[in-house]
Amino acid sequence: MAALARLALFDHELATMTSELSNIVGFVSLLEELDTTNVDPLAHPLDAENVFRDDVPSPSLSTAEALQSAPRHDGQYFLVPAVLGESGAA
Amino acid sequence: MNASTSETQVPFTTIIGLEVHVQLQTLTKLFCGCSTAFGAPPNTQVCPVCLGLPGSLPVMNQRAFRLALKAALALDCNIASFTKWDRKNYFYPDLPKGYQISQFDLPFSMDGTLEVIDPKGTIGPCRVGIVRVHLEEDAGKSMHDETAGSGDTRIDLNRAGTPLCEIVTQPDLRSPQEARLWLNELKLLLVYLGVSDCNMQEGSLRVDANVNLHIPQPDGRIAKTPIVEIKNMNSFRSVERALVYETTRQWGVWQETHAEMGKTPKQTRGWDDPAGVTRAQRHKEESSDYRYFPEPDLVPVTVSSAQQAAVRSEMGEPPVRVRKGLETRWKISAYDADVLVNQGRQLVDYFEELATLIGDGKIASNWLQQDVLRTLNERGGTIEDFPVRPAALAELIARVNAGDFDTSRAREIFSEMLASGRSAADAVLSMGIAVVGDDELVALCRDILAANPKIVADVKGGKEQAAAGLIGHAKKKNPNINPGKVRTICIDLIRAMQ
Amino acid sequence: MQPADLSAIDLVAAVRQGDLSAVQCTEAFLNRIQYCNGAINAFLNVDRAGALACAESIDVRRRSGQPLGPLAGLPVAVKDALCTADLPTTAASKILENFRPPYDAFVVSRLRQADAVIVGKTNMDEFAMGGSNENSAFGPVHNPWDFSRAPGGSSGGSAACVAADMTPVAIGSDTGGSIRQPAGLCGITGLKPTYGRVSRRGLIAFASSLDQIGPMARSAADCALVLETIAGHDPGDSTSLTDAVPRYTSLLEQPLAGVRVGRVPEHFAAGLDPEVAKGVEEAFAVLKAAGATVHDIAMPHAKYGVATYYLVAPCEASSNLARYDGAHYGHRASAKPSSAFESPLIEMYCRSRAEGFGPEVKRRIMLGTYALSSGYYDAYYAKALKVRRLIRQDYLDAFEHVDLIGGPVSATPAFKLGEKTGDPLAMYLVDLYTVSTNLAGVGGISFPCGFTKSGLPIGFQLQAPALGEPLLLRASDRFQRLTDWHLRRPPNLTALCTPKG
């Protein structure tokens, strides 16, 4: 699970985290009490639909602004450590 | 079930499905106002939204949705009356938010078809089902720097957020050639609709292929090889070549191992075009649990049948109907219609204008294919910029029909029209071509006959083809003569002689 | 007159009339900040020079007769979850410690356009995850009423700032109670608007379907003043409401006769501090005396609120925080080649996030990742969304019978720092009375209704149907005309803030 979340956990953290998470998961399992067979999920509290914008250009950031917080860059590109193998997903 | 592929009739069926991503031809990205123009310097078309900066929020591009709707309608899909977007969560440096906004369980369209017919008739009609068409955002570009020892990867996020239509087919294709033809038809359709320019070199169309073999067993069962996904094909030709290679490879593996689908996980292989082979790619860890959930920063979209009708009405004709229309209206062959349609809507418009003016589709088609297209291919340029417009060409053709000059002369005049921009009449004048009047022609023929008694004797003796020898003399006397007319007149004159 | 003694409404009037200059106001509050912040730690960043320059330009414009915005000269503190282009924006996390966004949040732009003077960024629980402001990477905030106690969270810095008169108003954000609960524990007024009423553009997202930005001040009237400026449609936020924004300040002067206030008996179960219960019941009495009627109502799914919230929020958060990976901005761990990771890239992700995030953030990311993962999605996230609909239905049903719902905002007054940090679950339960508001998307306000024997504030909460801000503000304002709890100041603040010799 930590790998999926890209979080490195040290051994001592792992034990605490595991027990804390178990407690929390146990707590949220309270919801199993409720019969929700005929209930639709509510993902948005709003009932809004169809919000769009026009296909009109707006100003982009300059490259300098885009890279201003980059931990590593070469003035044009963001730089990250090597990725082994091909692209991550579809 | 067809036997398939190579020259040796091998007893298996190739099963191919395609997954195509097309970039929609909008001015701006799917969720922000950054430009989608191709070829800009790195990281110059980015903003907080497509950079995934903290606090940034997406807002849907209306035109992108409309174009996607057009594509789905043209592919005969069912349009969902209610659709929503979902987050596809994974980590990769070209995906700055750490998720891609895509569509998971309620895509805006499903269940379509696109048929392709090969006008050459080498492959039978191929009806390919479309599983779904959905709308999602593109990721940026990552470039691995092999040269520098540090092994950095460079990230350009210009492309991040570009609107993409993902088109997934049923595994209905049965050969690599079918796949290429189908892709051509898809590209033609989307270009005709103005949905995408489908330019693989610029990355506005990308294809992945899924392929396996169905092998009938002695006991009547069908054995199926594991499905392989092929990536990294950069042209339709590459797709065909990769599928040919892969089919052969899988057959070889089958004969050695008899490994069937289900026992091994789906493999991904990359096509190496220079080497002409597919190579296994590193197996992706955690086989992608994307943890899809509804995108809370976007609201759902509803599409009414009235809205569908409105989009349909502005769609224009798809290539398949244009072809049929040309064949029916102008009595040209399926092959000719296909050639014209493949050149695009503008050339078809040129053709129809020309054919209308001269009242003959076949002649118009011949001129277009032989002369206009040849010139365009040699010099480059588009039909819109082509200097000889339909009316001018029609004028030229009319004079050919009237017998003023033969086709080869007409071609010379055509070249002059191209070079100088003159009308047919002006070109004729400037070239000093004067049409030889009939009386003059008859007089000239009498002169030639008088000067060539041997030929006259041959013709009288029954060898009409000898009359051809008179043409050269006639031309020397007057280069503007119409050879066909000269021949006819001479033979008539000879017959009239005693 | 001392600027710190004035309400925000009176202060902007004084500036507009020329009785006070913007520079005078700003300086007065900057001095208080300098004085108090060391002990309270409400601010992560104070922009003295920028604030004074802004105030100066307002004074110049005022003197030359140019029109001024409705908040001209008003010093405002902004929670460090909102992007400011000229100041670092950290969300109280090491992962954004030096991050400077290239743009202002929509709310920040609105404040600037209104000529408010932004004096600095306030401390908070890291990424808004917490109920005590003890989860900040830059030290906890101390409650001005008792420095050994927490101010509540996650907008603990903004709450403490207003409670200690470091600014007259502050901006907070509320995902499960993060404006209302600290307002309650600090004796001030805090409003969480209806979902979508205020644009979230530029708010560092925690849980996108729950987050809202809102005002925190000494009174409902002052909250109304700020809300008028920051509320409204933003085409850059797809979840932003298009409904027109009322002039809240002009809707306050209306009696409460005929207003029906609901009271939920389940709120008064064991676990509610008796002094708090008493304060809350007294608040109901005040409302009755003002002409409202009080009715017991049922909210049958109230007890599932915390469990639902602690599934929905972490799931959305686990995705919202995926962007903090050291790749394009924020903290990146220094490379240390290790065979423990599959590639240098994965190592960068894992170690940057491990170093940059605090324990509560990590917990919630893990929980959210788990609850969304294949095989568990239906049992956890999908289930929670269904219960969410039931909770919203409770509100819709209740509002058929009442116009407002009243009750406690917190089960206890301010608790001691360190008291709950050992048990994450205990900390989650501080949100008991506030999470359902966010799940249902309706609005809520909290304000002081009394004090414990030991002098700690007791908070009272009102909730209204969607777009019910006018009624929330009007009812709270009426309450504040009939009582003076909201005028009390932390005693001994001067002494407590004086630097020790």
C-alpha cells in the first residue's frame, strides 16, 4: 500500500502506521451497519451539470515562471531521475 | 473463419484490436486556456492548471466535448445521456497531478462501428466494432537523456492537458492489412469531420494494437495464444509491419510452447522500427491499480437528443458517403472515387466543380488524377492553392472536346497555364497555337496526299494504318493540326478518290 | 481610538472617512503581531513591508479622492492553504516549505481588489488535516485564552490571530469543521459557506468535494462584510455556484420572530462536556427570547458522520496530494542510490514524500489509497458516498420542519496541547459536530455562547440549508446584539505576550 502511495516508510513507522490504520479501518467499518442497497452514491454535494469554458486562449506562464519552483531544471525542461523502462501507463 | 497472413497458408486466425488516441483540433487544452499548437519550445504552453500546481482547478473545453461528440456520432456510437469524468491515479513525471482526468465507468459514448471497404477488392468488407469513445487529457512528454552520464529524464509539459479522444475497437480485425486500411479510414473520417488532423508524425494520432492467434485444434477446440499489446508504432505502415512480425513470432512461439492465453499475464512489447522486431518491455509493477473515482472538481455532463441532432446537422458527410455519392452522381469507379476522397474534402470539391462544368465525371477524374495530382505530388502544395482553378481547367477540356487540339497538346497548354497563371485561351494565344480551321485542314490534307502517293496507294490498298505516316508530315507543315482530324480527313479524301 | 478595539465594519468606515489612515491601522496590527506571535505562533509568515506599502498606496489614493474598495485599509490574515503570489505558501508542510506560487488564489485576488491589506499567512494543521493545529510542520499554535491549550484546527492560526486581535479578520478553510471548531475553541465567529459559494481556485486542495473557504472575525457582522467580497461565481472553478451574492451586511437587521431552530437530542449524548451542554442550552434560550422557536428534530445518520468523513476525505486527499512528489515543485529528497527502490525515480518519489509529509498526512494518504484500491472500493469509498447521500437527506428532511439547526460545535472546550496527539481516532472525534455540514454541502457558523468556569470559550453552531448564509448571519448577529460573549478578550494577553526579561 505504501508503494502504491509512493511513501517510503521506515521500519519503526511501519509498525505504528499499521496498527493506527487497523484501528481507523475498524472504526470506519461502522458504516457496514447501514443498509444502503437502494441508495445512490453522492459524489458531489451540488446538483450542478454542464459547466464549460469556451475554446479561447488565455496567457500561459513564462518558462521561467513554470520552472521557478522546480527542484531541478535546465532552463527549459524539468529534470527528474532516470525512469527505467518505458512509460508508466497507457 | 479466414486463414490468414503470410504466403504459406497457416491454419490460424489473427485477432487484432486497436486502441487509438487522437488529439482533438481545439485551440486550447481540455481544462485550461493554454495553446495546443504543435512545435512550441518546451514548457512555454503551460499554466497552473496543466502544471498541476497546488490549488489549480480544471474547467471543461466546450469545443473539445463537441468534437468528441462528432467523432462518436460519426462512428455510430450510442451517446450517453449522462456522462462524468474520473481520476486515473498513477505516478509518472509527465503526469504532474499524479492522476489523469479520464472516463471510467460512464464514458460519453459506446458501441459503434466503422466499416472499411478496400476498393482494390483484395480484402473483403471489414466491419469493426467500437467498444467506446471517451474524452480525456493527454500527459506531457518525457525524454530520456542517454548521452549525459547523469541519466536525467527531461520533462516538457506543453502537451499535458491536450484533449484526447480514446477510441477502443472490438478485436474484429483479421489481418495486418485490414488494420492499416481501417486506420486509414478512421483518419480520413476524423480529418473530414475536422475533429483531428490525425498526424502520427506530430503525435496527434497514436495507436496501440492488441493481437493474438486463434488456432483450431484437432479436437475442434480453439486454442488462443496470450494477447500481446504492441506499442511505439509511428505510422500506419509500422502498424502493419509490426503486426506481421508479431503474428509470425506468436506462431513460432506457439509451435514451440503451445502456451495459451490465461496462463501468462498480458504482455507488452515495443515495436523497434529500424530493427523490424517487437521487444518485450519491462513488466509494470503493481500492474496498475488506478484507483478510479469520480473527479470531484468537475461536474457531470448531460447530452439531450436535441443536442445530438444539432451536432449531427453540422457534421458534413463522412468519406464513405462521399465516395458513394461520387460513384452514383458521376458514374466513376469505386477505385477512382476512393482516390479522390483520400485526397480530402477540398479536392473532392474541386472535382465536383470541374465535373459539373464539363458534364463528365470520368474525364474530370482522369484530369485530376493524372495531371492535377501528379503536379501536386511533384511540387507540393495544396489543392486550395493550386493555380489552375476548376473553371479554367474546364475551359481547356471543353476545347479538347471540341476537337481544337488533342490531349497531348492540351497537356502542354495545361503546363503553360500552370506556369503563367493564364487562362486556356490566353495560354493558347501566347503559345502561338492557332486552331486550324476545317477548310484549311482539308487543303493541307490534299497537299500532303499529293506529296505522298505511296501512302495513298497503301491506304487505297486496304492498309488504313498507313495513314498514320501522314500525321508527321502534316505536323511539319503546321504544328497546330489536330492529328485525329487529319487522319480522318485524309482517309475520307483517299476514299473519295478514284 | 485604537484600531484593535474597532470592529472590521467600523474600521473600514473610519478609513473611508479619513479618521484613521490605512497605514495607522496596519501598523497597529503589525505591532500586535510582533508582540504576540512569538508566544502564539499564529503566523508562519508576516509581510511587514508589503503590507505597509499596500496601506500607503491606499492612503495616497484616498487623499487624491480616488474610489476605494469596500475593505480599504482592513488588515487581513490568510490561512497558508491559500496561494499568494508574493509570499511563500506552504500549507504548513515541509514539502512546500519554500514554495512560491506564480498566482493568487481567487479569494486573495478579491481581497486585494477590495483594497484589504494582507499582512501574512497563518499557521494551520498540515494540508488542513487535523483538529488542533498540532500537525503543523512549523510548530503548534497556542490558544490565546490558555497557551497550554490548542486553538483547534485546522484553521488554528487564523482563529488565534483574530482571538488575540492580531488582525480584525482572517480567512480560513473548512473541510470537516476547520473554521467552525477553532472559532468555537477561540471564542470568535467563523463561517463555512455553502459548498460552491466561494471559489476554491488557489486553495491547496485537501478534499475537493468538502473544502470551502470562509471568514473568521469577532462578529457575524464582520464575517458578513468579508463574505460579500469573497463570495461569488468564478468561471475558473467548475464547482462554483452562479447564484448572485446578496449584500449580507444589509440583511442583518431583521428580527428572528418566526424562525424555527432545530435541536438534535442525539447531540447531547454522553461525551459532551456538561459545561458545553449548559452553554449550548443557554444559547437556545437566547434565541427563543429573540423570537425564534426551538424544536427537537432527528438526524438519524448523525452518528455515522465521522466514519463517512474519514473515508471520503482521505480518499480524495490521497489523490489530491499525489502531485507532491518532488518532480515539478516542492521538496525533493537528495539522491541516495539505494537498491531498496526499483529505480531512482521511484526512490525520489518515496523519499521526498516520506521526508516532506508529517505523520497525520501520511496516515490519511495511506487510508485513502487503501479505501480506493481495487477490491476495497465498494466496501469503503462507494459505501461512504452512499451514506453521504443519507446524511444529506437527513438535512433536507430536517429543513422541511426548521429553518436552522443549532447545537454544539465541539464536545469539549479547548483541550491541552498533546492531550490527543497519541490517538488519531480520538483526534478525529473532535469533528463530531461539524463533519456532516460538509458532507451535505450546506453552510454553518459558530460563535461564542459562554465560558467555562476556567474561562475557556464555549462555541455554538448554527447550520442552514444551502445558500442560507443570510439567515445564518442574521441569527448570529441578533444573538450577538443580545449577548456580549463575542466581545470578551483573552485576559492577561498583554502579560502573556510580553517577552520574558
